[in-house]
Amino acid sequence: MFYDLASTTWGPEEIDAIARVLRGGQFTMGDRVREFEQAFAARFGVKHAVMVNSGSSANLAAVAALSYKEHRPLRRGDEAIVPAISWATTFHPLQQYGLRLRFLDVELDTLNMDVAQLEAALTPRTRLVVAVSILGNPAALDVIRAFCDRHGLYLLEDNCESMGATLNGRPCGTFGHVNTFSTFFSHHISTMEGGILATDDDELNYLARVIRNHGWARDLPGDHDPQSPEGFFEAYRFVMPGYNIRPLEICGAVGLMQLGKLDAMIERRRANAALFVELFGGDERFVLQREHGRSSWFSFTMILNPALGIDRARVMRDLRGAGIGFRMITGGCFPRHEAIRFFDCDMVGPLTNANLAHDHGFFVGNHPRDLTAEITRLREVLDRAARPVQSAAVQ
Ligand SMILES: Cc1ncc(COP(=O)(O)O)c(C=O)c1O
């Protein structure tokens, strides 16, 4: 493919790190994962980072931890305000823990939650807001956090698409009571699969560590030698319902290498974004993502201006023909998926913009390498393919 959605960012360092783990014989979660967690917490200025096997699992552990808090836990029937566009596993743990979702529309240009509608979404049952920064672009996290503080709500920040982005100099993924990241293959750093839960809250950290590890106290400080008098029982103490969502040791080892490259990779992504905006910004055929804060530019979104009647099917055909990869914007408007029939939910208004993004939008890839040739070719292809209906009619 000429211009793919994602590519590997691994070099010999990652392969060597994996080989060292394999030679060492400690395959399951151990010292490398611990080192990665410490480095990650230091890099993002959070007290605790808990690595798990995916961003989806980080969301699951986050919702589970909030549901097992000693004081003011989330309870079944509580309401969560969520954006209409996000990945399915932003929403699924909320359903699994019995929460009622209120879907809020997004802004058409940032693609993030329209915070002007937050007050309208609030009810006496609201207990949680889930904030998502879509495809690298920071949501209005400061406004959302202030709203949560004003109304005594928890904030879960799902930052799985925006590692390395900042808002007012503060890293995305640090605004919530609990925050999540993904290190899936195509994301800003890759451990193949992987995720991180980040929090400053000691109790949420404790709960997340137990929840990721069978509900077992084994991953916590103490004497866990099953053959010592104290450790015999201590080593097998199950303190609450949990899962096995632990990461592999090779993921921790690779994560350490990737984290060291993160800043340089984001600079490269941002340089590509500058070219993308130069070539497509101001073109009335496309609504691009307007940068809010400092984006880490996961990818480049384009919404075909609905007023011009451009045929998206033709655009897709030509992109495919030119070997340019594209996808729906983060799965589109989530309430339009069949899974919604399992949810207790309602919509705060008609979700106009989320539906426009669903019906007229797509994204193409960004990579941490020079994409001048790819983005230039994209421009050539779209100049031919994205024809407003009026001009197509006179041909
Ligand atoms: C916003 C968001 N949340 C959660 C996830 C899940 O992450 P993972 O693929 O690591 O499970 C994704 C995946 O892309 C995502 O985009």
C-alpha cells in the first residue's frame, strides 16, 4: 500500500529488549513491567501507572475500580455523560457495570465532546463524565474537570488515542480521577497490545492492581512467599472480584524503549500535520480537525462538507485505487451500532455533528516519519475525487 494507516515504529532496540526477556526466562508480569510503570508515571507526572494488556482493559479496570471504591462508589443505575464518538470499549465497561449512558454530541471541527451542552446533560443521577480526546486532539479537559468538580462527579479520561498531547501545557491523560492509555500497534507508542491506567489516587491504584490480577493481593507489598509461615495464606488472598488482564513482561520491556522515543515521534507527527493543514486547510470541501491545545496527531480526519454534496463512495473508491488507507472516524457515532440495544441510554439532543462525521467523514493515517510524498499524493487524488455536486453536473 502506498499510504497505509499505520506502520511499525520498532527498531533493533525493541527486538533486543524482547530477546533479553526471552533469554531471562521471566515471561509474565515482573520487573520490566514495573520499570515501565515507573517511567510512564514519571513521564506524565502522575503518582501511579498500572499497566494492563490493552487500553480496553484499562477502561474496564478504571470503571471497576470506581465501582469498588470504599466511599461513593459508582452504583448500578448511576448515569455517565459520554461523547457520541469514541471507541466501543470506552462504552462497554460502563454497560457491564450497569451504568446509564447519556450521549452528548461532539463539535464538528474538534470532534470532541461539545462542552456547551454539559449542563443540559446533567441530571440528579449523574455521577461520572467520560472525556475522550479524539485522534490526538485534546478535548476541553479543563472545562470538563471544572464541571465535574463543581457537581461532585468522577472524571474518567480515556486518553487511548492521544498520548503525548497537552492542553495548557498539561498532558492529556492526567485530568481525570482515573485516566487510560493504549499502546496498541497503531498508537503513539506500541507494545503490540497494551494499556495503562494512570491515577494520583492511592485507593484507585490499589483497586486497579488487584482487579488486573485475579482480584488477588499478590501484586501488593507484603510477604507473599507461599512457603513462609505468614506468606502461606497471604500469597493466596483474594480480596475482591477481578480479572486476569495483566501485561506480558515483553510488553513492559518494549514499552520502555518506545517511551524513550515518544517525544521525537510526536514532533515528526506534528511536522506531517503542518503539511496536511497547509494543503487542505481553508479548502471548503473539507472540515479538518481544528487543533485544540497541542495535538499529538494520531491521524488526519476529513469530513466532506455536507453542503457540497460530495460523493463519499467515489472518494473512497479513488483512495482505494491510489493505495491510500482510510477508516471511519473512531468507529463513528456509537449509538448507531447494533451494540446499543444492550445499553440503558439516551441522547442529549439529536447528535447532529456525530452523525455528520459518521456519514461524511473518514481519516487517513499519520506516522512518525516524513509523509510529504503521501500527503501530496492524497491532495492530488482528492482534487479529482472530491467534486462538489455542482461542478460534477457541468462536466
Ligand atoms: C478512545 C479509545 N479507547 C479505548 C481504546 C481501546 O484500546 P485497545 O485497542 O488498546 O484495547 C481505543 C482503541 O483504539 C480507543 O480509540
